[in-house]
Amino acid sequence: MIIEPIAADLDLDEVEGALLRAAVGDYAAEAAVLLLANHGYWLARLRAAGLITVEPEPVGRQLWARIEWAELDAALAEGRLPAARRSWRCFGWQSASPTADRSTSPTWW
């Protein structure tokens, strides 16, 4: 039985590495991961809120990760991701409404 890893079981360096591995080649995604990681606040919060999904690659079993952007509003509204309204602008959104249009949200990682 293989137990799949979850982001909460990894330290932040491993989460950052997994996110960067998944973003390689997409410069915007790489920059976004580095901005979140260098900020020192958001990766830990996103991980604690369960908004980072980790998967091992089929060959080599290196970890890849993605941020579940579609779940961000719900996490903010439910209080799983505590943040001041001004902090939401970091993600480019003005509200935490689950009905808000997220057509411009990053989906590539």
C-alpha cells in the first residue's frame, strides 16, 4: 500500500520545491511561486488551509504540487484561510465571494 503525501506532512522547503517543479517552463507560474514563497506568509497559510495538493510523478516519484485556486474564496469565507481584506489583493481579488468571477485565476499550477 502506497500512502500518498499531503502538503501538511511536508516542510515548506519541500512544498516550495514541489510547486516549482510543477511550474518549470512557465515563467509566470515560477515567478508566482517564488513571490509567494519569498513573502514568507502565504505558502504556510495555503498549506495549513489544505489548498496545496501534492502528487508524486508516476516515474521517479518526485513530488509535484499545485495551489487549488478554485477553493481560495471558500477557504477565505469559511475562515480556513485567515487574511485581512487588503491581503486578498495579493491574489488579485477584491472579495471572498464564492460566486465571484474567477475566469482570470491562475490554473496552471
